Amino acid sequence: MPKLKIATLPDDKPVKVATELPASVHRDLVAYAEALASESGQRIDPAKLIAPMLARFMATDRAFAKLRRVAQSLDAGKE
């Protein structure tokens, strides 16, 4: 079985966000949680996968990273 991109869930102070997901996305989250459970031996609440998946998505988005670097350099220049 291929290695999943989300391996562990960090224990971090959460911020509550309420949103609606399309049913197909929810089904995929449930399937991902099941795959992760079979790989790790631990049951995972599918909702707990959303934050690490979003974090990974943003961390690998080159355009977003570039925008953040520009914004940080502008903020540093104001000091």
C-alpha cells in the first residue's frame, strides 16, 4: 500500500470553524480516514483530517508561498 501524505495528527490548540462540505468530499474524508486507520491501526475522526490536509495544501502551493514571502518582506520593511 502506498504511504499516505497525512501520517500523524498534531496535538494543537484548535480554533472552531463551521462549514458545509459536499457529500462527495465527506465520503472521501471517510474513505481516507479508513485507509489511515488500516495503515496505522488507529481510528481517526474524518473531521480531524481537514486541518492537516488544508495545511499541507497551503504548504505546497507555490503561488501562496510566494505571496506570503512578499507580504512578510513588506511587513519587515515597515519596522
